Amino acid sequence: MELTSGDRVRLEPTAMAHGGEAIAHASDGRVVFVAGALPGDVVEAELTTVKKRWARAALTQVVEPSPDRTEVACPAAAAGAGCCDYSHIDPAAQTRFKREILVGQLEKHARPSGVLEGFDAAIDLEEESLEPTLGWRTRVRLGVDEQGRAGMRRARSREIVAGQPCSQVVPEALDGIVGGDARFTPGAELVVVVDGAGQRHVVETRRAQRGKRVEHIDTRIEGGDAATEIVPVAGEEFHFSFPPTAFWQAHLAAPAAYSAYILDWAADDYGERTGWDLYGGVGLFVPSISAAMEGDQAPRIVSVDYSPAATRTPQPALSAFNVDMRNQKVEAALDELPDPGLVVLDPPRTGAGENVVAGIAARRPQRVIHVGCDPATFTRDLATWGAAGYVVERMALIDAFPATHHFEVLTSLVPA
């Protein structure tokens, strides 16, 4: 039977795809992606997009639920928002699905390059789920509809789901912002931050283009000029202060957790006494890089980020370090930097890309700690590391985005 948009089909998903949808197969063998379904379900769905090799469908009914299905915990997701697209999945199964997705991407993109030589993901892939699993997001970007109401966006849409709070956001962030009589500039976006000092910051900005950050503040509604965050590293607390629109890790436990991984994995005696902190933001990882490279001579750290909001304000927390903060794009800065012993890079979701990875590898650092927030772009970056003669030493899947399909991966790479 020829499949067309609008057809109703019965499907039995067998796996999760990266992106939050379940993978099923139609009667003609075509792959069908179904949001809201999961492996073990029997569902009815309506085809919304039909291509030659694949189709996309909207879930209409769960005929038989998977044992991994649970009640949706997020009011916004239950109303159709795309925020918590794993909210209907048992937490233990969420991590299992994320691991399966990562391993699949590793085998597809990375293994052929040799970067996984001697690395068996079934045995060697470490795993950590950050706590808490609800109320963990300390900063969120909301849309504002034509009536001036704030809310999360509908999945794969610019439409605003107004009046419904998201369970991943710390509760105090959305009080008086989502729901009730609160009104804002129609068409604007709100950045809402609850910082490490408990201060809430609410600002209006322009709507961001896909994959872009908007750091300009149009209207300050609540809070001061700077958010404050406090991160413990090696027994010391480091205080960072920066505009609320600047990048900071979303999960409240992530900054300390990632810093601890860097310190643990990267501690070594480095012949080259320079560390690179690439896509470094406000310099969060400078203390852990410096501590990992401690020796008779204090290391020099060069931190590079394109964001003026992150780099233009000196950080007193970093005054004790020999650090050079540079407001540049990483790809433009590489040739100007002194040879590194240790490199830490935390690129955006689009990945570092072949040119940046190859450029770093050409300088032959003793060790690289690569942080990836998208398994497809991350594993493609790994393939470039492999082609340049590096292999994975350690790797960890960090579930830093509970109830969503997102996760982070940290890996340590060394020359083969």
C-alpha cells in the first residue's frame, strides 16, 4: 500500500533515535519517526511527512504501553511543548536509551577512524546521572506570544505553549513569569536565570536565530547587571560574575561535575606548560586545568571564546592564575597560541568541526579533554581525532539533561 501524509498506521517502535523520537517501521519497511512513542509501545499514529526512505508521524494513541512508559511529569510537555521530550520515559530507561544512541553513533562515525582502538563501549564507557532530575535547570529562554504571555515552545515550532511551567526549571525561576497575569513584549524572548547566590535575573532579548546566541539585553525586568555562580574545585570555591545572557552550564550540578572530571582525568606532568581552554566562556575550567597541570612551574592558561558577554568582564576568581582571556573565534585563534600540553574544548552543539580538531591535533598536545553535547557532531569530531592519530583514553556519558533526549559526553584523548 502506498503511504501518504494523513494515513493512520499502527506501529511498534524498536529503538530511540537521537532527537527524542522513537524508530518504527511501516508495512513497506520504511523507517518512521514517532515523537512521544518509545520502544515496547504499540501505537497508532498519523503520518505527517512521507519521504522515499522515511516518514514522520504524530502519535494519536498508545494501544499497548511499554513497561518503560510513565506519567508525564512536566505540565508544559503534557500540553505539547518540546522541552521535556523524555518526560514520559522511566528515568532508568532514559539513561539506557541515551547510552544506546551514543554507542550507535560511535560505531557509525568514530570507530572506522581508529580513535576507539582498544576502547570497548560496553565495558569502558563510564556513566553518571546528575542530580536533581527535576528542577535542575537554572537558566531558561522563553518565548512570548502575541498576547504577551511567556512559555516554552511547541516541539519543532515557534508556537508558544503559554501558561504551563516546565518541570526541568528550578521552580522559583518561573514564579510570576509563566501563568497568571504576567505580560511581556509580544514576540520577544525572555532569559530567566536563578544564579548561585539565589538572585533571579529576568531580561527581554530579541528572538535568536537557530544555533545562535543573542546576548544583547533589550529590557532588564528583574535582577542586576551580573549573575553570580560559585564552583568548588580541589577544595576551593571560585566565584564567577557575568551578564545573565552569557553562557553557563544549564544543570546546577554540571560546572562542579565537569571540573572534577577534568582534574581527575587530566592530572599529569606536562612537558609543555601551557593549557588551552577553548570555547571557554567565562573561564569556568581554568582552575581545574591549572590544578591538573600543577608542577614546579605554574602553567599558563589561554582561554578563548567568541562571546563578548563572557570574556569582557575580568573574573576576580581567576586573578591567581596565569591566564590570558581572548575574545576570538577558536578557529581564528589557533595559529596564534603557544604550543599546549593540555587542551580542554567544550564546543557548541554544532561541534568543533574538522578544521578546529585537525588544527589542535597538529600541535600535538599531550592530552585533550573534549566535551560534546550532541552525539552526532561529537562522534564526527572523534573521527577527525582518529584520523589525526589520537585515541580515546576514557569516556563518560553524563546525563546532565534529565527528562530530555540531550546528554553530554566527556572524553580524554591521547596520541596513539
